Amino acid sequence: MSQRSCLSVILAAGEGTRMKSALPKVLHQIAGLPMVAHVVKAAEAAGAGDQALVIGHGADEMRKAATKFAPKAETFVQEKRLGTAHAVLAARDAISRGYDDVLVMFGDTPLIDPDALTVARLKLAEGAGVVVIGFRTANPTGYGRLIEKGGKLVAIREEKDCSDEEKKITFCNGGLMAVAGSQALKLLEAVGNKNAKGEYYLTDIVEIASGQGLDVIATEASFENALGINNRAELAEAEGIWQRRRRREAMLSGVTLIAPDTVYFSHDTEIGADTMVEPNVWFGPGVKIATGAKIHAFSHIEGATVAENCDVGPFARLRPGAELKQKAKVGNFCEVKQAVIEEGAKVNHLTYIGDARVGAGANIGAGTITCNYDGYSKFFTDIGEGAFIGSNSSLVAPVAIGKGGYIASGSVITESVPDDALAFGRARQKTIPGKGKELRERFASAAAAKKKAGSDH
Ligand code: UD1
Ligand code: CA
């Protein structure tokens, strides 16, 4: 089948007013990726090498976004929203280039499984003219009903055009169609708009193709494949389904999730086998975790790379550019941004490391802060291999601590420290014997005198 050429036409011109959003509907995200990008990915996975994106509302924003998630896609503007067949025809120039297979997909149906598309393409390869991906549901309200006769699909009837009898049909149009490229334009051009909504329905090509004696069939996929997103409640539902699928995939690939329902993945999260993830962990985009890591509860990780056998959290925040090498440790209430924590280094408690390198085996004491920002620019802190940073120190960048450097607790370090040197950046302690007691007595008698003066009046 791989030698069959395939175009996917993705309809994304819907207005999506029920999202109540300034953002075009299909740019709302699932797992950190616009829903339409999920559709593009599925099309690619099913072998659709070329994509035509039909856009309308928010065309400029859509075009700009598409350069990121579908750089190869051609965009076509459907000026007026006259129906799904009309929308597909906006991509006429692409379709008329002549493909073996044309897949029509909806940009607001992000959970489509590439396997369902592959099955439909196989049917085309076997000679079908039109293949509709259907699903069964106990509650078919709102969906087009698939009307079959003798195992063949003869029509799709939209809800508003159904007779009472037809409304009882539970086999529905999932909205995805595979059409033989040689027939696609002819069929689409034959569609009229004499129906309850006065729209050019893509679904009408079924009746037209069937009338011409073409082989028209429906395949069946699960309901999720057809889940169309119209509002934010449905968006959350789709997110939930996506997350459940991903968690299962992670567990089956060797990742331990103690409380899977509380762990959130992004579309591109990579996580190695024998990694253990405790409850309530969030993986934002761009995370790569190698094998054998422990991600403790309530950690928030985004744009970070974590090597083998690292230990992260609980309550750790790894921000973009954080890179933990083997066996590094970032503990509770630590934030790491744009910094490399080299092999075996420890950043255990209440620390901010930003724009920095922490050398192998270094130990960063509780409350250490790299002061990387003066309100205008960012500066770099370099901490050498095996250095020891005493608790509650501020390292004012740009600054470098040499290999084996030792920083006394509570220091404010503004000048670089050579290898193996000890640096104090704080006032020396002064201890005065007996002075504590003396102070206490003085304060107590002053308070008593004040109280007595008050009660005399
Ligand atoms: C459509 C199907 C219905 C199916 C259902 C599955 C048609 C006529 N009906 O109904 O059989 O059961 O999906 O969810 O196809 N769009 C455009 N331009 C237009 C009209 C629509 O780009 O002029 C896009 C929308 O953005 C959307 C998709 O096409 O992504 C489907 O349109 P929508 O109006 O939501 O169709 P449904 O009524 O849901
Ligand atoms: Ca819809």
C-alpha cells in the first residue's frame, strides 16, 4: 500500500463559537498540541504524505500555527462556510493533482486512530470507491446515520433530514472518509444543497457514488475516533481519553505509574523503562526521561532532559533547558532552569539553579540561589566538579566556583572562587558571653514599667 499516493484534506474552517474563545477552535490543545495537529499526525501515520488544510475563521493565526505543526501542509481558505463538501472543494487544486487515495478528516476530531485510516485505505486499495469510518452508539443524536443495504452503504442521512425510522439507526458517520482519488472531484462536484440546512454535505457523495455503481462501504471504529470537540467540556473529555491511552502505553512499555490517573503526559513526552513516577506529576512539552529515573510526587517538568537513574522531587520544578546527567538529584522545592546538573551532583533542598552548570558530584546546600538576573539581562554561574556550596548562599552571576571550591554557608558570592579555595562572603560571627541574659532582663523590666504606667492612669 505504501506505493499508493495519499492526500489528506483536513477541514478546519469551523467557527467553533461554542468554545467561547478568541482562539480558532482547532488550535485548542490536547496534551499540549493543537487538536488539528493530532489529526495531521494521524494522517501522516496512515501514510498521507501530503496534507491540505482547509481554513476559514482565523486564517492568519491558523497559517502561522500550521507552519509549526504541519510545515508541509498546503493551506486553502474556504471563504464562506457552505458545508463540508464545499469545504473539501476549497482544496480542489491539491485534489486535482491526482492521488490514489484522498482522506477527508475533520480538524476537531483529534482522537482518530491511524489504524482506522489504514483500514479504510486498504479498502480503497481493494477497489472501493468510498469508505466511511463509522461507529456505533446508543445515543446517535446529532450524527449522520449510515443507511446500509445488503452490506453496502447506500446513503448517509444527517439528523435533521432523517425520518423517525432512520433516527433509530445507531450506526453513525464518524466524519472520516476515504475516497478513491480518481473519483473524488467528480463526486464532490455532484453534491447539491437541497437539505434541511441548505449546506453542501460531504456525506451526500455516498448516495451519489452508490448510484453510480461504485463500491461504497462503511468500516467500524470505536466512538473515540469520532469524538468531535465543540466546547471545552468535550475538549477535557478528549484530553482524558488521550491521557488514559498514553498512561497505558507508558505502563506497557515498562514505566511504573503508582497512580496513573494523576500523571499527565504531553504529546511528545519520552520516558524510559524502569522509571517510576509517583502520583501527581505533570510532564509539559519537550520532556525526555531515560531509564531507571525516579520522579517523585508533585513534580512539574517541562522542556527538560533527565538521564539514567536520576532522582527528581518530590515537589521539584524542572523548567526548559534543565538537563540532568546520570544519577543527578534534584530534591524538594528546587527549581532548575536552563542548567546542566552533571553526573551525581545533588541539588537537594529549596534551591534555584538558573543559567548554570553544576559540575559532577557537586553538592548544593539548602537554600542556594543562583542570582542570574539583574532585571535586564541573564548571567551564567559555573560550579566546578565536586564543589560544595554551603546552605543559604547566593551566587551572584556572572561567577564561577572552581573545582572542589568550598563556599561557607550564608555567603553572598560576587567574585569567582579558584579551585579548592574556601570562600566566605558574610560578616564574621561575634559572641558576647552573658549578654543574652542581660538583654532579656532589660527588656522585661522595661515592659513591666510600661504596664504599670498604664494601670496607674
Ligand atoms: C458531520 C457529518 C455527520 C457526522 C459528524 C461526525 C456532514 C454533512 N455531516 O456533522 O454525518 O456524523 O460530522 O462528527 O459532513 N466544516 C468546514 N466548512 C464548512 C462546514 C464544516 O470546514 O462549511 C468543518 C468543521 O469545521 C468541522 C467539520 O467540517 O471540523 C464538520 O462540520 P460540522 O458542521 O461540525 O458537521 P456535523 O454537523 O458535526
Ligand atoms: Ca461536528
